[in-house]
Amino acid sequence: MKNSLFFPAIIGCALILPLGFLKAEEKPSFRFPGGEVEAGQKAFVSLNCVKCHTVAEANLAEPKGKRVLELELGAHPRFVKGYEDLIRAIVNPKHVVSEQYRSILTEPELSGGIEALMPDLTQDMSARQLVDLVAFLDQAYQNSLDGYGE
């Protein structure tokens, strides 16, 4: 079930609303209410995130079709430093393109600008799936990365 109005509203709250309540020395902080880790792991597989990603310390099903990349999430503090970064990475995958992804592109693709391989899931993912997916990944990052969320 698609939540066409709810999904943009929840993303707006996650990325914009907390900024209005900040003091100069505070970092933005937002957490979705609820979120089920097990349901998030199921969403990770059903949305076929396993086609390109593995998750540190998680036992996941194999992808539907050939694995394109093997980018391990939660193993290295590269782009995701906290909860808000997880949300950004899921809803706006074009904000960063990894070196591993760059390595599989041809010269014409590199010179023509790089598009993220990760699909825009905002059209196909429900708000519930997003909340659960973030809960799953947040727990994985907390369990495997020192300094995550600080």
C-alpha cells in the first residue's frame, strides 16, 4: 500500500522540522516513532536491497537475480554517521556515490555525470517499510560501529 501523502510528510518532518528548534551548539536529531527491526530486515530483502548491499552481522537471503555490487553497510563509518544519515541515504541515494560504484562505470559514464545505481524507493516503499528499514539498519550500525550516532 502506498502512502502518497504520508510518506512525503514524514520525510519532511525528518529532514526539516527539527532544524527550527535548534540552539547554535546542538546537532539536529530526529527518530521515527516505533520501527521493528525484524520487519526492517524483511523489507531490506523484499525491496531487493540485497542486490547491492550486505549488512554487518546480519544473515540475509540471497538477492533476486545477480548481485551487482557488494557494499557492506554498518562495517565502515564512511557516509552514515547517525540515524539521520540513514534516512538521507535511503530517500536520497544520489547524495553520495561510492568509489566501488565508480569502479564499474565506463569512461563515457564517468565523464557524463554519475547517477546513483540505487533506485528511488520513495515511489514503491511504504512509510511503514521506511520506519522499519531504518530501525533495522540503525541497530546494525549501533552493534558494529564504534562512535555511530555520536
